[in-house]
Amino acid sequence: MRPNGMPVNQATGDVTPAVLAIGRPDFPDILIDTLRRHAGVGHCMVFALKRAGAATCLLGAGNIPIGGDLGAAYAGQFHVSDPNRDALFDGEGGGPIMLPAFAPRMYGTRYRKIFFHDSGIVDKCASAIWAGDTCFYVNFYRIAAQGRFNAAQRERLEAIAPAISASVARHFQEKATPERSLAELFATRAPLAGLTPREQEVCRRILAGFSSEAISQALGISLHSTLTYRKRAYQRLGISSQSELFAIVLQLLTRSLN
């Protein structure tokens, strides 16, 4: 457990590359690589949905050749007949949403033909998160050559989906650089803002993937000092590992979306 009695998501540190790619041009590539590595995702598409009715395809990356066409078709008209639509809009104002398991019978005949039969999609999972008046709808697919998600892959995807959704929303909401996002969090948001300036510098470099030796060199301090600052920072935060530090950051990113 960490401060305020909230459980730590131990999977958060595993999506570190996607978090650090927020705001960068290579974010789509890093995102799909992360999803492939941890949950066997073949393709990912992200849509921005507005309650007033507008829909936009923000991202399509992976192994579906007609992915661009599918994104355009969904944003153009098929979003209104998505059986997940009610669950998406009922979840407005809450935290990350995990959608029900995929079942072809949920979809109409024309929808199934275009989005599953013609594309070769055989399975999907989806999550979403609201940021202001926009729902960021994140879809994860597998095609026939891969087969359906197995139980372990589905469990893994469900574990990392909240962090992935928050990263996607943050990326498209502000296009902030990772450095700026982290600087703002450490300057303004508890419990990170309660760290001393040097403890913050060490933690920010831990989040950026620096080793203890590299942090020492960058800050011009001894390795012993770096380890001491890290230990003190972790004690103040009520954590004991890098993955728990990432969990705090992702939780704050999620909260800051609204």
C-alpha cells in the first residue's frame, strides 16, 4: 500500500516505455511495441469520442493492413452502433474503464463483416478513460494469424490497460513532453511535491531510466549520496521499489486528466 491507502499496481513499471514516450512523435510505435511485448496485442486503435456525437480516430498501429480504413469507417459512422457505447458514456467522470469481453454476437451483421471478417480480427479487448469532455477509447486487437488472446494475455492486458489508457489520454490531451509532465507533477502534486529538491531530482531520473551510477554522474554527487536520496524519497512516499514510484506517477497522471 502507498499513501492514502491506495493499492499499488505492480504492472505499472512494465509500461515505462509508453509513459516516457508521451508527447513524442514515436509514441505510437513505442505503444504497440509495449503492448506486443506484454500482452501479445497485434494492433491498437484509439478514438476520441464526444458526448455531442463527434468521433475521431487518433491512432492506429500494428498488423492490420486496412487499419486506417477501419479507423475512418468507425469515426465516420459506425461509432454510433458500437455495443460498447453505453458503457463508455455511463463511465464518464470515473476512472479507467475496462470494457466487457469481446463476443461477435454483440455486433450487427454489417459491423461484423467490415470490422472482423474483412479485417481478419478474431479477438479484441478495450479500455477507455475520460479527460474533460472527451472519452479516449483504446482498442486492442488480434488477427487470425495470431489467434485469440489466451487467458494469461488477457489477464496481463487488463492489468496494464489503465496505465496505457492514462498514457494515451495524456499524450493526446496536451502533447506535453515527458520532462515537462514530470516536472509539473513533482512541483505541484502530493505526495511528490513533498520531496526535497534533491530527492525529486533523483526520482525524476529514476523515472527516465537512469541507473544509480548515471544519476550520480548527472548530478555531480557520489553514488552513496544518490542511494541515500533514493532511500529517503521512497520512505517519504511509503514505497520500496521503482515500479511503485511509476504507479504513483500514473495515478497522478490519471487524476490530472480531469
